[in-house]
Amino acid sequence: MEAHAHLLLCVLVLLAGHSLSNASGDTDVSSSGGTTATYIVFMDPAAMPAAHPSPAHWHAAHLQSLSIDPARHLLYSYSVAAHGFAAALLPHHLALLRDSPGVLQVVPDTVFQLHTTRTPEFLGLLSPAYQPAIRNLDAASHDVVIGVLDTGVWPESPSFAGGDLPPPPAHWKGVCEAGVDFPASACGRKLVGARSFSRGFRAANGGRGGMGVGRRSARDRDGHGTHTATTAAGAAVANASLFGYATGTARGMAPGARVAAYKVCWPEGCLGSDILAGIDSAVADGVGVLSLSLGGGAAPYYRDTVAVGAFGAAAAGVFVACSAGNSGPSGATVANSAPWVTTVGAGTLDRDFPAYVTLPSGARLAGVSLYAQSGRPVMLPLVYGGSRDNASKLCLSGTLNPASVRGKIVLCDRGVNARVEKGAVVKAAGGAGMVLANTAASGEELVADSHLLPAVAVGKSTGDKIRDYAQSGGRPMAMLSFGGTALGIRPSPVVAAFSSRGPNTVVPDILKPDMIGPGVNILAGWSGVKGPTGLAKDSRRTSFNIISGTSMSCPHISGLAALLKAAHPNWSPAAIKSALMTTTYTMDNTNSSLRDAAGSSPATPFGFGAGHVDPQKALSPGLVYDISTNDYAAFLCSLDYSATHIRVITKMSNVSCPPRSRPGDLNYPSFSVVFRKKARHAVRYRRELTNVGPAMAVYDVKVSGPASVGVTVTPAKLVFKKVGQKQRYYVTFESKAAGAGRAKPDFGWISWVSDEHVVRSPVAYTWKM
């Protein structure tokens, strides 16, 4: 059964018992006499007549007044994180709705995609000095519920054991929604809620969407949702591993916090209408943190379903973390760029899984792998391009000639199809092993996979050596061997090549991503019906899996936000984000600047945002940049959005836009300075800091950056006499770049330094002349 906390209760009465909350009663909306498409209709709450007892009642009545049968067309009613409804509509319905009073906007439903152990120690959560504080936070975080919008949950995972936890907090209103293969008893004191949302998905697919009976519940048949949920708040599980790799105690970032799963993603993707229903329900249920490891393309915020829902969540005091996307290393690819969302990129850990390709010359070339080796390695023939078609070098499905690759190690170029799929293609053609070699697009980044056959992934430089050898003539040979788990890898962290990059294409004046967290080769819980590769032909089963993506870094930040919320229950979501951002670090464990895995060059704030998260320092940031809902509304005014579009996002009917507001004046913990053609070569921004550290604190400003920009901060000293005091400062940025129209982006820092704290903000400079 799928349900929603605000799903049309009045409609159930009005429509003679037709149940929209029972999956068995879902209507095939495509049978309504034409082809329907799903839309989200945003309504003005101020326009709701007093005669209606609830927004759901009004939405159903509004459709009825336009001769649109709500029993057949209405999917969801939203009233908490957003105001409006989702409906499967016929073409002629659109004009009726757009011309009707109370309707702000009608937008098509969109498809979003998933951005698909060692980390507590790597982040310092297990250091002896930190243990007293973390024990206190574990207890305090019992009152924090992390809502995870993903592919559902595998409740039998040992990471959801909650026997030592007290009952759920009194404010919690969520439910464990019973469904196929998912009894209401599946939840407990760790997993405190589970719901599923598929109306939008099924409506977009003719009322069916290929949904098997097993899909209509919160059960995770993919693995992604269980992995993200247990990363955020999984209980400690001893002797966890993937086939012996990464053996140790698996533990979420906030093991004392609760988890609520909202299944909004299905094999074909995640529909915006379902996501918005999940956010709406989660906020009504009482979550304190939302974690969304999914995203779509760049769009104005009033057309971005996640941005609209996240605004409502943030306005209700809920911290929202979203993945930045896996479209790196190309620039201007970052997703989820709204400033009220914490946008998380991915970095590496100091743990790796070494594997080797040995050539007859004795050369032992290093790579990585999660293949569970059995037996001794042997030299085998090596082949590159198992047919006359160059596509065979990519090991695409159907491109390998079995006669050419049978019993051999096949060299495959990375790209186009999934890494694990290449291994399956090689195995299906009779290959005995695979070397997966990076090309320029992935550089030296290495991502380990649990392939179906012996396989080693190597970087571009090593791959080029093997490619040259394989094509040099003669009878090339190679041997694959596997080295288990290695710790203390240097350098680390490194910005993952796949992690999406700035600049922010929706609003260039807001720097995104906000920060990076661990997102490469992460061990966490897994679904019991999916093999570690996720391929249908993978019959192996495991309680834990190791995967990579900004999907994995996002729940690290969600879990850490839960710890900060427990430590500082009165902090706003913006204050928590500020604490996480201004205390990051940008030096790796070799005391060098963070590197970019794509080319081993220095990384920039377009890749790592403010830097790599440091949870110990975030607990005591000294100062924070706070942002209110009204501040965000003023920011939207500065984007020249219409009053209607601002109401869609804010649900406010009386927004008064201040004169001459600019996007860069939002009180954000970072700066993105854009020198534009029509503007003067100087830009002046304001910021306001709130003291959350000790009284009588004195901070001096420190500025670093390129010679091409002059920076003046006024005042240069801030004195905070008491806790909670606010102080404003102004920054003038003056471009001095010769030939500024051709200048490349550059970067700097503005830091406020006291005897106890450093409150640091990155600055990105771009020229659009």
C-alpha cells in the first residue's frame, strides 16, 4: 500500500469510497478517453475559499469545478512543503487550469535520476579526544529523524538494529506503511518510518509503468536506498565487509539518529511528483533532516520540483542535503543548486583496494578491484578490441567476438556503458578477465567494483602503457592479482573526477557545490535481493556493498547535520550549513592542496566548494552566516522572478521585494563574484555574522586571492561582546584583470580569525565581459 499523510481525505468521502491511498484501488488514468501526461499544479494558498476544510478538499473541488474528475486524474495533494497537487491531465485540461483562479503555475512532471566502515574514522568521529562529545551526541541525536528519499529500504539489514534505542521521539508522526513483502512490523526503533510513492511514476507510464506486485511497497529492491540510509545513520555492525574487503565495523555518521525511508525512485527514475509527495509527507511526519541522493538538469528554481519542496522543508526548520551529481569533471554540471539546499560533491578516502596487472616483462602495474579472488593468478593472453569494430574497445554489449576473446584477458576502455556492465559483456563472450582502463575523461581516478569476473581498473597513464603493449604485436600476455584492503592511502582526500562541478548555471552568483564528503568506495548496507553489481545476472548476495558517487557523499553530510542538530537544536538549517562549510579543510594528508582526480591538478572551489567536511570543527564554528525565509524571498526577488513564481516557491502571498537587491547579497557562507559587461569593474556585497562562540570574541579579517582582483573588507575587525550578537561587514571586489573578457576563473578566501576559531569562506571570480 502506498499512502501520503495528506492524501485527499475528503475526496475519499466525496467520491463514494474510491480509495486513492490503497494501491489496489489505483486508477489507470490513461483510460480516461485520451492520452494523459502528469503535471504539478501549484496553487495560491491565499486563494483557498474558507468553505474548504483542507487544501486537499479544495484541490479536488477545484478540479471538479472544471469538469476534471479527481477520482480519475488527481494523484497527490501537497500542503506542507508545497501548495498544490499532481494530476494526470489531458491536453485540453491545461488551458482550463492555467486560466482558473488560484492556480499559480502548471508544470510538466520531470524525471530525476539517482546519483549513484572507514568513513567515521577518516572524518575523525572515532578519535579518542572526540569520544566524550560523540557519546553525548549519540544520545542527543535519538530525537533527530533523517528522512531519506531514495529507492526504499531493506529493513532486515543489521544496520537498522535498534534494540538499544529508546522509543521514537514524541514529536514523530510517521508510520510504517504496510505493503507487499513489507509488513508494518518491519520498522522499529532505528527505522521508525517507511512510505512509498509511485502514483506519478505509474501515471507517466500509462497507469502501470511495468510495476510488478513487489514494487508497491517501501522495500528496496535496488540497494541504493539502503546504502544511503545506513551511511547516514546506520547502527554499528561488527565484522562488516564486502566479500572480505573493507572488513571492520560499519557505522553511520549519526548512529543514534532515527531513519525514515520514503521510496520515490523506481528502476526507470524518480518522478518529480513522487519526490514532492515524499518531501511533503516527511516534513509533516517530523523529520529534522532530509537526504536526497538524486537530481535532474538545471532549471529556474520555480520549475525545479526538488528546489520548491526543499524550500518548504527549510522554512519548516528541516536541513536538506542533496547530491551534486556525477557529471564531472566537466564544468557547469552541478545539480541541486538552490541556496537553501546543501549541495554535496564527492572525495576519496584514505582506503583503497589495490590490484595489479603484471606483464611478462615483470612490470607490475597498480590498479584497484573488489573481485573476490580464488586460486592462484596465471598469465593469460591479452586482447584489446575483440572484433574489427572500434566499439569493441569499449566492450559494449554485442561488440566482442567470442572467438577472439575466449579464455583471454580483455582490455576495455572506460566510458559509455557502466563499468560493471563491461565485465558482464566480457564474461558473456567467454573472456577470462578484464582490465578496465581510464581515458582522458576520467584521468587517474580509480573506482573499485565487485565485477563478475577477475578485473582490475587502472588510471589513464597506466592504461596507456597497457594499450601500447597490447597493440605492439606479438602475443601480449598479462596476469591479474588482488591485494585486499589498504589503509593510509596518500594523498587523500582527492576530489573525485565524476563529482559534478561549478559554476552554478542557474544563479552564477551562488557558489556550488557547497562542500565535499567521502563518496568513493563507500561500504554500507545493501538490499537482500540485489547482487553487488546491480546487474540482473549477478546472483551473489551480500549484506553490505561498496559503491561510489555523490549519492554516497550526500548522506555523510545528512548524518553529520543530524549530529549538529542534536548538539545545537535551536540552530536553523542555514546555520548548520554555515558551520559545516566554514570549518572545512582544503589540505590533504600530505599537507598539500586538495588535488583533482581528473588530472592530478590542484582542485578549486568549483570542485570542492568550501572544502572537505570536518565534523569536529563544525560542532564549534565560532560564527555562522544565518539566513531566514525572508532573506531567501529577497534573494528570489533579485533574480527578477515574477511575483507568481516567487509565490510558487515561498508559498507567501505578500512578498515585498526590496529595491536594488542582488543575488550576491544573500548571506551565504561563500562568495561567487561575477564581473559582468554592463557592471562596473567593482562589486560590493554585504554579509552578517552571528556569534555562536564565546562572548567577548574578537575576529580579524584575512584575505587571500589572485592579483587580478583587489579585495577590501570593512570593517577589518569584528568584536562580539555576547553570544548571539550579530555584526555586519561589507566586501568590495575590484577587477584588475587585463583583457578581463578573456580571463579564466580564479579563486581566493575571506577568513575571520580569532584566538579560537577560523571562519573561512571561498571566493570564486568569473568574468563575463
